[in-house]
Amino acid sequence: MANTSSRTLRLLSLLQNHRHWSGSELADRLGVSERTLRRDVERLRELGYPVGATRGTDGGYQLAPGAVLPPLLLDDEEAVALAVGVGDAAQSGIAGMDEVSLRALTKVVRVLPPRLRVRVDVLRAMTLSAAASGPVVAAGVLTAVAQACRDQERLRFGYTARGSARTEREVEPHRVVALRGRWYLVAYDLGRHDWRSFRLDRLTDPAATGSRFRPRLLPAEDAVAFVQAASGAPAPYTVEVLVHAPAARVRQVVGRWGTIEPVDQDRCRLTMTSTSLDWPAQALGNVGAEFEILAPAEFAAHVREWGARFVRATRATA
């Protein structure tokens, strides 16, 4: 018979992999009596795992959703799949998902054995994902940089800027930013005595130095604004439109590039964020339904200009 700790872990693994177990099946799998099984189940409950039990002919045990999330037991394939999926979710473009997913990815990768970290990086590099439309960043790089930001710890890394040779940098990391399918580090460069943004796909071998620092005042409204200013990219527009079509129909056309909220059976609110007003106008044309522009005024003017241009184009054949 296995020792109590390993048997308890085995029991937890079985409960996670099967919706419902009869007491006799579980006892047989573990090689213990049903009395010992009941003690092991009680031990899991004391640790915070909500194990439900039912009596009778169809009675048995199952792991129910709990008030808190207990630790999960994952095999190698499950751990790799989870890390890859969370990494893609971080670049999904869904509001707030980048920061939450990055925290989750940091926790997962931190406990992965080195051999599994390599598998995660290879899979993410070789898999084309609609969620991750920009250059793929190795999970180890992403999490090492995020942890240094969180711990306010100086960071060293190699960096290859566009058209330049690799240089060694030491920085005080501030924030990690996901923007337009790319990851950036906003940091104070100690060698250049100024704030910089670094693309993570051009960054290699990040290593925390162990030296803590007091945060400096960022010369921008926030880290996203700093990256936008540093890259010279225009500020994005947030377009809000009331579409006179069912949400399901609009979702088929727009997909993940917009947020769709049903208003009633025949109308929905569509929100899209883009640095160009052409894309929302084209998407709405593809929907093929009446719509009302709620914001911004620039989009209303843009659509009027498009409409006038199309009307002028028809005069040549009238």
C-alpha cells in the first residue's frame, strides 16, 4: 500500500479525471478498504477540496466546484496545453485579459520542469493562432520579465533593436504591455539614463539581478500611452454602434474583432477598437444591416465621407 500522502494525491488525481466514482471502484483503484477510503476523502476535505458523497445503490464520490480553487494535479500533456492556451489568451485582445492571463501564465510556468518549458516554447512558436497574431514570445521570457516588474527587481537581458547589433541592457522594469499583437516592456534603461520600451520578441536571456529599486515616475499617463508614443502609433478609436441585426449574425461577420452585446432579439451594440476607421466601416458594410453610430464623432464623419464617395461613383453610370 502506498503511504498516506502519495495515496491522497492519487485519490485527488482520480477525482479530477472522472465525474463520479463509486466507493468500491475508488477503493479498488487505490488498493485500500472502503473505510480507509473514507478517511482519505475526509483528509482531502480538510485540505479544502469539496468532495461530495452520496449514499445508496448509485452512491459514490465526486469533486464538486468549491468556493476557492484548490491546487490542480496535471500530467505533462495537460500542463503544456494549459501554458500554451493561457499564453494565447494573454494576446487575445479581450479587454483586461492580457494582465489576468499573464499572471496565470507566470504561476504555471514557474512550476513547470525545464523540459516542459521547452515544449511550451516550441509549441507556441510552431502553432499559428488567431489569438496570438503578432510575434510569439517564449513563455520563459514573458514570465521572467513580468516577475521582475512585479518584484521591482532590476533586470539584465540581451536586446536586438531593428537593424542593430545585439546589446546588453540593465533596466528597472515598470510594466509589460500587450499592444496590437505584440508584447512590450516599459522600463528605465540604466545605461542610457532614460525610459525605453522594448519588444519582448527581440529580448533574450532575461535575468533578475537581485537588486531592488524604488519606482520612478513614468513620463506618460500610463505604460500603454508610453508605448504608443514611443512607437509613433496613432491613438486607437473606440467605435460604438447600434446594429439593427441579431447578435449572432453580427458575431459571424465581426468575430473576435469586436465586442457584441445583445440589446433585444433584433438589435445589438457593437464596440470595436482600431487605429483606423476604415476597418469598422468595412465590417459594418459586410454585416449588411442598418446601424446607428453612437460614438465617436470622427467615425460618423468618416462614414459620411465614404457614403458621399460611393454616391459620386454611381453618377458615372447613371
